[in-house]
Amino acid sequence: MIEELDCYRHIPTMVTLEYTGPRARDCRRFWSYRDAEGNAVEYTCPVHSWRPPKPFIEAYEVTGDVKYAAHSMTMAGIMTNLVAGSFRDGWEHGCAHRQFAHGAGYVAIEVLARATGLEKVRYFNADGAPGLETGIAVLIDPKSADDELTLHMYNDLEEARTIRVGAKDPEKQVRAVTVQGEAGRTVDGQAIVQLEPKQGTHVRITLTV
């Protein structure tokens, strides 16, 4: 059982930056959790070398238990806030991989992308602007197939919102959509989803193969 592994039995809640020298690369970042006596214990994962929150999004994908998704996304949010002021385009400093976000930022973005299904779909506002506004949350069901995705959406706003969902692959389109178990509509290969205020909505997207 995955819960029997030490790396899932202890949930890290604190991130620490330890500077050992004057250079940026001399900074060590690590997570910790509180033991029964309240002492801070550095989190380690003996199963693999992944750093949080990646082990927890993997646990969600394996078990479907949303508590692991919640832990991973909380940690990803902390890491994103930590590095938000220092994001740099890889072109600016000669990075060979030309990645926008590095280190903590890269791990956080990967976790958030996997949790929201950005490896397979893209989200748009009603006017076609990419992304979701603050107050709209999405979690992809880990049991989703490549061509049939189940999305759990929540609108925490006071007013309803219309969301468009399209395929990441430009060669695919949304063939069908169901919202709360009822047939929905598609426009130009995208699903149109109405999110009522302060409610969760279950959406199933079928993509062309």
C-alpha cells in the first residue's frame, strides 16, 4: 500500500532555504514536517530522489485520492510564490534548454499542469482569452483515458462563468462533452461549460482520435 511508505506517511508543510555561500547555486532548498514532539524534521523520500511536491501528484495519479492532489498543489503554490519574483526567461541568461522557469518554479509548474490536465487540454475564458481567472479551479481525474477526460471544476466566484475547453494537440478537437451527466455543446472543436457560482461541476470530454 502506498500509505505504508514513509514518504507518504509524513506530509511536509515547511520549506527552508539554507545559504552556504554567496552565489545563487549555494542555496539549498528542503522541505520539513513536524514530528510528534513538534520538532522540524527534514523530509526525505527513500523510494526515489523526487522532491516534493512531485511524489504527491504521482500518488494522486496512482490512487485517485484527492488528499494527495491537495498536498501537492498546496506545496506547488508555496514554491510558486517563493520564486515568483525571480522567474527569468531562459534566453536572458543563456540556458541551454531555454526553459522559462527553473528549479522550484519548474517543479511547481509541472505539478500544477499535471493536476489540471494541461498535458492534454487547454482552458479559455468565454471571450477566448487563454487561462482561468482566479476563483476557478480544475482537477483532472487520474483515471482519465487519453481520448476521454473527466474534469472536476469548481467556481468559487459569486457569479456564473462560461469556460471553453479545447485539446492541446492541434490535430484533435472536442468531439463530445457531458456536464453533470447531461449532453453539452461544442463550438469550433471546443467544449462550452457553464460553471454556476459556488458549485462544483463534473465534466467529461471526448476528444477525436
